[in-house]
Amino acid sequence: MSDASRRARLGWAFYDWANSAFATTVVAGFFPVFFKTFWSADYPAETSTLQLGLGSALASLVVLFAAPLGGAIADRRHRKKAGLFWVTALAVAATAGLFWVGRGHWLLAMLLFVVASIGFFMAMVFYDSLIVDVAAPAEYDRVSALGYGLGYLGGGLLLALNVAMTLAPDFFGLDGRADAIRWSFLSVAVWWAVFSIPLFVSVREPSPQQAPAARDALREGLRDLAGTAREILGQREIWLFLLAYWLYIDGVHTIIRMAVDFGLSLGFGQESLIVALLLVQFIGFPAAVAFGWLASFWETKKAIYLGLAIYAGITAWGYFLTSVWQFYVMAGAIGLVQGGVQSLSRSYFARLIPEGKAGEYFGIYNMMGKFAAVIGPVLVGVTAALSGSSRLSIVSIVVLFAIGGFLLTRVDARQAPGTGQTEQG
């Protein structure tokens, strides 16, 4: 492997280190709480919850339709890296803008959050699809896992620093907790911008002799997207994998979203939940990398099965949780498999897709990811309402892992139009 190839792979993987700070500090950490207590503090809790929910739904809806189209256009113009640059710049600017939003200005805060979220998720379309330009098919697993591993480590490190800022603002020369959170948003923007540079410097995207104009690319992208949808329906291995992925990743996302609520329902304090979140991040780093190496001498699908089996065991064990230390063990177990399942799903899908269509296919892949966490929360809520038990409701997620895992057993990468011949079954 040449030095340029190594730099390209490491530069690509470092984008996960860069953008994961948004997912941890902003999305999972401070924005929801700060929105309620600072920007929308003049409204009842129910109203601020509605505002937050509508904003998140709007971002998801935009990405739902824009992701496949953006990927198709990028494929047409061979400009995946350029697309990544512009949506990253948009997201970084919007995240930085949160620093200057004053108390009570909930609409501006929500607008910036929606824009940043759209940029974050659209960036994943271009970023994921670039894996085919930085690694050979036999190396997808390890390179993808390295990205997820660095993402857990980078996101966890900045989150730990931001938590320390809120716990001891005087030590950092800040005027209280609110000031610390505002600076945390700015730190995410700087972190994201700085650590994205290695990708833009080191990754080389092949350029065609002549790329279509933007308007032609849009028209052709729309046509290609419709054709891709028809292609997928005619390619059993791809649509079956996407269906399996949608179900089991719904379970993964549901646990991510419902874990805090589950911990609160058991009476655990906010400090305990922060510790659990940090455990997931720091255990997730070596675990995701280890899953990549596991897949390199084992079958990728078998490694995914292992992750899903552990997930099913974690959710079943959730019924018996009674103490904080057990919640920490649960968080640690999630950290062991969360990045592995996500990274190997990405690399396995990369093997299935036809050459030259990574952008549009990964656009649909990410669209399925946005559809995720739809069935799971409903399943949890309905089970809780019917049974009156939050413990039983969390166990219901096992169904998603079981059905998704079963459907994955029916996928044979060797029958797909991509490079699946490098992977056994």
C-alpha cells in the first residue's frame, strides 16, 4: 500500500472523528436540554417538546428526499467530495451560529439546528459513498470500522471536555453552565471544521473527461434515481439487505434514543446517564475497530450476526435491571457492538452495489437509515401502554433484531451486481 493510499484512508476515517462531535455533544447531549431550559424556557414543557419534535421531523423529512437525489447528482458529476465540502460547511456554520442565539429565541435556535442536522445527514451520503474511492473491496470492513472507531473516540473526547466545562465553568473561565454550553456548540463547529481537513486534502476522487452541467446533472439525477429504484426492486440481494438493515438498524437507533428515557424511568440520575453515554463512546472505539479485523478473517455477515445476537441479549437483560452499575454494564455492552454493526453494514452494502453508482445507492441506504427508529419507538410505546411496564417495553425491541437478522441470512452477496464475490455469502 502506498503512502498516498494510507493517507487517503486515514483522512477519510478522520471525517468520522470530526462529525461525531455533532452527534454526541449537540444531538445526544446538550441541544435538547438547553432548548427546553434556555431558548424555549418561556413555554410549557409540552410546547417545547412539540417544537423540538417538529424541528427534528422537518430535518429528517428533508434528508429523506434529498439524500438519494444528492447522491445521484454527485455520481453524475463525479463530485462526491465537493458535495461533502459544501454540506459540511453549511452544517459547521449553523452549529457555530448556536453560540450567538440569545435566551428565548427558540425559533432561530431550531432553524439553525434543522440546517445543521440536514447538513450532517447529507454529509453522510457523500462520505459513505467515498469509501469505494479510498479502499479495495477486500478492505471495506477494516476501513469502515476504523471510521466508526475514530468517530466514537473523537465524539467521546469532545463530549467529555464539554461535560467538564458545564460541571466546572469557573475552571475554564466561563460565566456559568449556560455559557459553557454555548461554548460547547462553538467547540463542535471548530472541531468538525478542523478535523475534516485531512479528508479534503488526502482523498482523490476520479474525475471524468467531461462532467454534465449542474442543471443537466439534476435532470439526469432524477432520471437515474427513478431507474435506481427500479433496479433495486429487480435485484433481490440488494432490496432484501435494505429491508433487513432497516429492521435491525431500527432496533439499534431505538435503543440509542430510548436508553435515556429508560434509565430515567428506572430512577437513575442525569449524571449516571452521562457516564453511561461516555462509556458507550470510549468502549465503542476499540470495539468498532476490532469488529473490522474480525470480519477480515471471518465472514462479514457472521460478525453482524454476532453483534445482533449481543444486542438481543442486552435488550432482554434490560427487563431485569435494578441498579446503576447494571445500567453501566448494559451501556458497555452496547458500546461493544454498536459501531461494529453500523460499520460492517456499511461495508457489506458497499460490496453489493454496482460500480459507479455509490452515491445514489448510498443515498437510498441513508434514506433507509432515516426511516429507522420508526417501528421501534412505536413498538416500545404500545407495549408500555398495554403492559404498563417500561421493562417489558424495552424487551419488545428483540423482535426487530430477530426478524432483521433472519432476513440477512437470506442475502447472498455473490449474487449481487457489485463486488460481493470477495465475501463468502
